[in-house]
Amino acid sequence: MTIPDYQTLMLPVLHSAAQGEVKLSEVTRSLALTFELSEEEISRLLPSGVQPVFVNRVGWAKTYLAKAGLLELTRRGYFRITSLGQNVITSNPPQIDNSYLMQFEGFREFKNRGGDSEARVFDTSVGEGVLTPDEVMRAAHRQIESALGQELIEHILKAPPSFFERLILKLLEGMGYGGSTKDSRRVLGGSGDGGVDGVIDQDPLGLDRVYVQAKRYAPDNNIGSGAIRDFFGSLDRHKANKGLFVTTSNFSPSARETADLLSKRIVLIDGKQLTHLMIRYDVGCRLEETLAIKKIDEDFFFMVDN
């Protein structure tokens, strides 16, 4: 059983309030049983990691029904059916979705308030069904970051070879590695580098160090197990017990298996992981715009004077 989309949940949510005031959390639990969701499906979180997907979808189903005037909010976390909602139940519709709700003036005003573009976005069908606005927003964010990641790789491949080695050390510094001095990170690439491109201290005194191998390859040029064994030998010559192997391409399955079996700790970072870290730590990119997502403060509107 997959998690039902929020439009599929509209009719069940309306039926849940047919007998009077109900609590949203109890309705959510009841619907999870009705749709026979597994524990994994019930607990699956949105990409933000803040709210479960199913809870979010039930919440939006309730919100859309309320905008259409079929439900009304009574107090924090509670709602009940309206006379208009009772009429809908009596008519016994096979389903309720956005198209069905467009017959109600309140819902049309809600959709038109944001313009046609908002209506089109909210009706975008992706994956398991029609996404909630939260999911549309996060899906768009993932698309933006994916495109940015591709641009970052393109810029890295066009830059001089030595730039990539400096970039990796700059990224590690942004992640909290290295001391407070410039000497805590050094590019070693070139003749006599011993098969290591850079080194960065893990502490201000340089008592522990991470040795780096950086391979700037085209996306279709995968790193094989031989390169991992060569890097292992280089770490041995430097008397190092840990290393970081970074590439703009990918690692073959045998390369990953080799890294897991060797006695020294070797962390592999491929192109996708690299750009993810660059975006997360603002290396090679900058913040362009921040969108503040706010929600209603129900406590404010349902305050009871003592």
C-alpha cells in the first residue's frame, strides 16, 4: 500500500467529521488503519524531516475542505462538518478532489487568490499522486539543487586542474576541518607528492591529519579499485591511517568494496555527494533568496480568557 495523496484523503476526512467535532490527530490515526499503512509508511518524513508525509497530506485535505466550506475549524487541532459538508455526504459522491471542490465559491476564491500559476502548481501530478503544496515546494527545491549541482561540476571541469585540489581543501575547511592558520591545509599535488594531492589537519596542533586524493574526471569516467589500492599505498608511505578520495565522477562497485575491505579508513566522495556538500556549506555557491514558510498560530485565535 502506498501513501494516498491528499485528494484521495478528502472524502475520508469529510466522512470522519460526519458525526460531529473530531480531533485531527485521531482522524489521522484512524485513516492510517483504514488505508492499512505500514509503520514505515506512517513514519515516513517529508524531506524537511519535520513532519510525516501522511500527517501532512491529511492536514492539507482538511485545509482544502475547509476552504470549500465543507469543514470548519472549532479549536486548535479540532474540526467539524458544516451543513454544506453534510449535503455533500448525503449526495454520496464517489470521490472529492480539487475539480469537485471548484463548484464551491469559497474554494474558487481560495484558488484564484494566488492566481492561475498557484492553481497549476498545486495540481502538479508527481510520483504517488497529486502533491501537497509542501511537497511541490520541496520537489521544486530538489530540482533547483540538482541543476545547481550539475552547474558546479561543469565549472569544476572547466577550471585548471590545481583548482580542484584547492577546492576540496576549502570545502573541508568549511566543514570544520583544519586549524586556525593557513598552514593547516596544504596542496601537495605535483611531482614528489607521493600519490597524495592535499592534506588538512583535524586539529589546531596537527596531531591528526586527513590526506586527500582528488580526481577531476568526466562524469562517465568511473574510478576503479586499482586507484583505491594506489591511494592506500600512498597513505602507507605517509604513515597515515585515514584518507579522503574525492572525484567529480563515480566509483565502481569494486572500488567501493575495496575501500571497505582495506585496513585504513578511506572515505569515498563521488560527484553527486561533492556538489551536495558544496551546496550545504556554501562553497562555490551563495544564498540568492530565502523563502519564509509560515503557518497559522491556532493558539492565538482560540485563546480563552481566564
